[in-house]
Amino acid sequence: MLELIQYTKDLLNISLNRYQVEQLERYEKTLMDWNQQMNLTAIRDPKQIRIKHFLDSFTCTFIARDLNNSSVIDIGTGAGFPGIPLKILFPKMKLILVESVRKKVDFCRNVVDILRLDNVEVLNERAERIGQDKKHRQKYDWVVARAVALMPILVEYLLPLTRVGGKVLAMKGEKALAETHQAEFAMQILGGHLHKITPVTLPGVVEQRYLIEIDKIAATPKEFPRRVGLPGKQPLQNRS
């Protein structure tokens, strides 16, 4: 854990306090324990968990420097990334975790209880349904997702949840630039505008990562997101 503490300080200029380190240690242990019974994540080595899950989640702070007092919804959170590590960094933020796979929802709820995280809700639901729910539609300051879907599909999941004036933050891999170009038309009709693409390099990780920052500049038309499964089957494509 000392290595993670140092990387967080050197890379992000964030100093983890003792309580945050203890929360991360409990999170790591719980993840490893549950991984023995079910496949929550392919990454099982403690050092890799700290770099490819915890530190990777922390890199959102390149864009979102202070999420305290912000409302954040994490779509397709899986085992809680990046939402739960960000909540550990910013305990005053309001967090909603959305995941369609029940075993992962159960795990996230267990972690929230073990870490005593307040103002966190875990929803077992699909993004398309959440995006049409008046309780959640266009309500959030930040809508985040990591490795969920191709960008033309992903923006249809995320932008309907973002308030006008809020931001989408998509964490993507090496194909991010091409995917983002393919999503230009979708962003336009959903009320989004590409703000910035920030490259991220993690210590000891060869693959390049990117943070895609999208501004919500106009209300999303009421017909989006479309019904469950349709964004994936018929992505909003750039006009030729």
C-alpha cells in the first residue's frame, strides 16, 4: 500500500490520510475474498489491484479535482470502479452506483457497509432505464463510466443522466481517440460537446489510457436513451 500512497502523491498531488488507506486495505481484502468465490474482476494480484483499480480510479481527479459536495453517478460500476475509490477520496460527495449484474451489486453493497460509506446508493438496474427515470434523468453533476461500452453507445447511457452544465467523464483504453470521433454525432443530438481528451499513463502499465471529458450543453431529447438493448444494437452513428 505504501507504493500506492507514493504514486497517488507523485502522480495526482493527493495525500491519502490514514483512514483512507485503511478503507482501501479493507476494500482490497474484501475484493480478494469475494474473488475466490466468484469472478468479480480478472485482476487478482494485490499490486495490480492497487494500480489498475485504485490508482486508475483516482486518475479521474485529473479532470474532477474536487468532488466533495458534488453528485456523481457511476454507470456499469462492476466491483465499484471508479465510484467507490472516488468516494474514499471525497467523502462528502453523493454517489450512485449502477450495475446490472446482481452479484456485483451485492458486492458493492457489502463494501459500502464495510467501509461505512454514507450517502451512497447501489442500484441493480440498466442504464437505459435509469436514464428515463425522472428521479435520475439530467440530475447529476458528474456521470462517470469505466470500460463499459464503445463511445457511440456509452454517450447514450451517460448524457441523459447529466444535468445541463454538468459533465460526463468516460475512462477509455487505447482506442479512445477513434471511438470518440465515431461518437461526435451522438454527442451532438444528445446535448453533449467534447471538452477535452486527457492521456493517462499508469506506473508499470504499457497500455495508454484516456479520460474523455464531455460538457452537457443542452437538454437531451426525451426519446433518449432508447429502450434496453437498442443503443448497443443500433448505435447513433456519424453521418457520412
